[in-house]
Amino acid sequence: NPLQSLLSSMKHACEILTSEPEGGAAPIPFETFSFLYLYLASIDREVPGNETEAFLHHIRKEADKQNGMVLIRHF
């Protein structure tokens, strides 16, 4: 499943880029998450653009509740 593979990649990216201790929520700024997600989705090309936009809209709403930070549990 291309979407599951993309989300797995994003989980790893959050774990790598966070400044939090290992095993935590691995927060990263929405802008960073969005940039990476759009980049990886464009390479994959199997994830439809409308799904990408809907997903990022959902993530933005969740991040807004966390001072602009995306947590792994959001996706």
C-alpha cells in the first residue's frame, strides 16, 4: 500500500528530526512535515493529489492544537 509506506517514512522522519527523547511523540513543525510529505508523495505518484491535500488539512488541524507541531499519533 503506497500510503502506508509513505506514512511509515514520515514516522521515521519525525523520529529522526525531533529534538525530543527517543520513544516520545516525536513532534516536528507542521511546515517541515508538510514539505517532506509533499516531496515524498510527489516521488511516489501513487498517492492521489486530493488524498494528499485532505491528509495535510487534517494534520494541520491537529498540529494547530499542539502549537504547530505534528505528533506521530496525528497520523
